Amino acid sequence: FSLVNLPAPIGDHRPAFTNMSTCATEPVAALDNPSRKPFGLFDGNTAHSSGTFVNVGACMYVGGLLWEVFDPENNCEASLVYNSGRHARYPFDASGDVSLYFYNTRVWMCRRGLNTWGAREDVINFESHDVKRSTTLFGHAYFHNVLVNAMSGNVDFVDDNGGLEGFEFYDTWTLTILDDVEFRNFDDEHCQRHPHYNHPEFHCDIYHILTHSDVFRPQDMNLLKDITYTNVTRRRIFRHVQEFTGSSWQFSVEDWDGSGTLSGEPTWVGSNLDWWHRGPDCRFDDEWQVWLCPAVENVSVVHANV
């Protein structure tokens, strides 16, 4: 699925020309802009065995831009132009800003399962099997009732030396909630079955933290709730690569109920930087390279937007 962003209707639906010498068209009102409209219904879809042409190819993708270019020398004949992205999508309706809703979705045998560059998306009832990375969700995202299976019983899967990632916490202005998510088969036995296990760039982890940039940084809090691990090796839960960057330093997750960190209590997760060491009840986790602190009632981590 390639769910393209159309800044204006095309073909027979395009606005009327107002000047044939320049091929100018009537302006498109915001409510008539297809890329600003929410989905009518995206429910019960599957995608597989795709996205292998490029390293970041996805079986389901929202982020390409499709528009028309008109030729004034040929009676304004139209040609379609496509840019693969990354173009954000900001849906709204008469009530205001809304999310893109993905219901009952299943992907397998992809480099990435679902990749969206929208401002808001809700992914509900989602399954991913034998996929390099289950999802990349931009903006404000809700990931609910999900199964991410690193490896099934299939004898073949996406052959890539980059490894396997359950979920990536992105950097720029993201606020992500993972609720009722099961991660399966991220254990040593399954990871070692991968044909590129001994490649120097291979990794096999659940939470991949994007830490390379000193310009694009996480600005909001991520949250884990009701997380389940089945056949998972503990050291493979968090992968925080320490970089001398703002995106590395500012990484944080609130584990609402302790299920994501296996702590058994609400816990804050912060990067390796000592500013997350807020008190004597915190501890540095050597396997994950992050600070873990018991959550304090009525105290939260926020972005002040100043």
C-alpha cells in the first residue's frame, strides 16, 4: 500500500484552469485538499513480501507526495510527478485535527511493516511477523493491541544485515504510546538464526532508539503500558547507542506500570546522561545503557515548548 499525499485533486477532479497561458488553476481550499483529509476507512488489510528494493522500503507507506505539472506549451497537458518523501500528513475535519486510523492490519516479510510520516496516527489491532522493523510512526502515535513477532516458523524472511527491530522510538517531536503490545521471539536463539547474525552491523533488539542527530531531538515523552515479552532475552529489550548528540541525551520513556522495564512498578527510563539520575533510588542499567528511576507521584517529565 502506498497512501500518497495529494496537495490538490488530479485528473478529472482537478480545479478549473484560470489562465491557460500559465496553466494556473483555482486555489484549493483546505477542506478540499486530499492530503488533509482523514481516511474514510482503513480496516482489515494485509501486506507482505515487499519493500525490499530499498533499505527503508515499507509494505505500507504514508509519506509520498503526488502532484501534477502542467505544460503551457501543450494546452496545459498534465504529467504526474511523485516524490517518495518524507512528507508529513496533517489530517483534519470540521471538528479539528484528527488521526489516521489503521484497524486490523497484518504485515509480514517486509523491511518495514507500516511507515507513516503523518502528524497523528492510531494503529489498533496490528500484527507483524518476520519484518526487519514493525513500524515507523511519526508525530503523535498510539500503538494498541499489537503483536510483533521477530521470527515465525518460516524458513525464509527478509535477508538484511541491519538486523531486527521491534519498534523504533523516533526523534523529532514524537509522542508515542505503546499500549497492550506483545513482543515475541527476540531471544538469543531466534536472533542467532538470522543469516547475518555475525555481521558487524547486525543487531536484534526490541526498542531501537534513534540517537544520531544533534539537531532532530525527541521533544515529548514516550509511554509504555501493558507490555508483554514472550521468548525475549532481557538485554535485547532496549538498544540505546550512546552518541554525543541531543537526540541521545534527551531520550526518555515512561513505563506506566513497570511492564516495559520488568521493574514491577511505574518507572522512568532516561538516557545514559547523569541528568536522568534524579535521586538515590535510581540505578543505571548496564545492559540497556539507560537510567531507571521509580516514578514519583504528581511529578512528570515534560517538554515546556519555550
